[in-house]
Amino acid sequence: KVQMALELEAALRRSDSRITGIESADYFDAIGEAALASTTGIAVESRATRAGLSTFALATDTAGAQVGFGWSVGRGPGALDIEAAAAAAATRATRMLGATKPDSTRCTVVLDPLVTSMFLGIIGSTLSGEAVNKGRSLFAGRLDQEVASSLITLVDDPTDPEAFAASAFDGEGIASRRNVLIGAGTLRGYVHNASSAARVGTKSTGNAVRGGHASIPGVGCRALALTPGQQSPEDIYRSIGEGILIGSVSGLHSGVNPVSGDFSTGAEGVRIRNGELAEPVREFTIGSTLQRMLQDTIAVGSDIERVPGTAAGVSLAIEGVSVGGR
């Protein structure tokens, strides 16, 4: 384990001469066992493993310094890719050197998979049956309606063995299952635990979540992912021609209204010019609504990336996003 962290650090140092410091190079793993029994006759138990590598790299040149994050996660150490984690951190750090503030505009943006996973986490929370029942969701009353581009199929599937949060049952002992929430742009369902399902006369979807064994079950998505498309990130850049790759965002959760869907968040990234990555940009905001974000998606990448947490990410191209710069 220590050796893997050391190898990650070494891989990062040799990846680019502009990498002048490493804030961290970490390995983690966990083995979890869970057992649940209830007065309804449920008695289940399971065992799961997780492992991961993560690193923060510091890149410097005459223009200043930038930090980049890289990771690799899986069910065990054999699934981890040291070189990929190092390369991702180095790329994210070095590509931001010399970044400037862009002009305000409205353009197509491409979300980095990590950024997409953050947005999916918020969208997933608005698809909670509990939020819908209380009228605190932008998707309330929209079942079987078109809510997104036909390119969007959003699935919560904790039975997927590749999902970081995969498990055999939920926080109430209900067997995990694959739930299609948005299918080809149409809202197909919400996620429920036993309580939220009973309020609307349906059955649990296996989405009870707990903060610990003593906590009351809530409702939440457990392994969200978009169905990947056919285009690589480079294919997407070429297809849109001009735009901005959004490499990271800040203050996203505080900048989103889950009822109206409005959002505005700080961002940084790289200009896309003539179908290729060009100069880095920072200190700007991106704004739209979650509804428009889903409806204005024009490309879904093939580059699914597993991240620690309950949502995986892919590159996602969205047109007509407001960029607030200088």
C-alpha cells in the first residue's frame, strides 16, 4: 500500500518537468461488512471492498502556479491505474498555467467528467421521492414527460460491480436494482425508500440510504451514471469547434436552487478553438438551469470515469451556457 503511494508520487514527478511539487499522493482501501434485520422479516448481510489512489500536483512556470487533481478507484488494488492517476493530475495542473479571465459570452461548454459527476449528484437529489413528495423538486409532476435531450439516459444502478458504491441491498435491506430515471430524455421514475414509496402508493426502489447504522433511512441515489455515448472528448471538441472545457467548478452546491433549477457557479477551464484545446481561462462563472442543461446537451462522451462517491462522470457538451467573465 505504501509502495503504491510512492509509485504514484514517482510517476507524477516524471510526467512533466513543470510539476514542481506534490501536495499529496494517497492510497486508501476499505473492507465493509453489513448486516440488517427488521421486524418485517428482512435478514440480509453483505461484504464489499473499495480502494483508491488520489493525488494533488503543483505545476509552476514563469506565469505562476496551478494545482491539479488525479485519481483512480476500484473494488481492489488490482483495479487501480497509477499512471492514469498521475497523468490526470499533471494534465489538470499544467493546462491551467498562464490562465486569464475570459470575456463574458454565451457558448457551448464541455464538462470534465469530474464536473459532470458533481452535477449528476445534484440532479439525483432532485429525483428523490422524498423531495418530490414535499414539492421541493424541479421534476415534481413531470413523470413520463420529456425533460432532457434524447441523448440523456440517467441510471441509478448499485448492482453494477464497477460502481464505487455498489452493494447488494439498501439501507432498509431491500435488494438493489437498476433504476432508469431518465430514458432517452423522458422522465421514467423517482427513487424511493419504503416510507416515501408508501406515501404515493408505490414500492421502494431500493434507495434507502443511511449515514450510519443508528440513523433513520433517507432517500438517495446510490450509483448514478449517464449511459456513455460514442464520442471521445477529442471528437466532441472537434464537433463543437468553439467553446470552453470546464475543468473544475467551485461553490456548486450553494449555487444551485433544487426547486427552480437555476444555477451559477465559479469555474475554470480551457478554451476550445477550431476543435482543439487552446489557452486556459479562470475566474469566471457559468450559469443556466438544470432543465436547460439537460435539454441543451448536444454530446455525451464515451469516457466514463468512476469517482469516489455515488455518481460517475462522462464528458458532456451543453450549448447556450452563460459565461460571466470580464
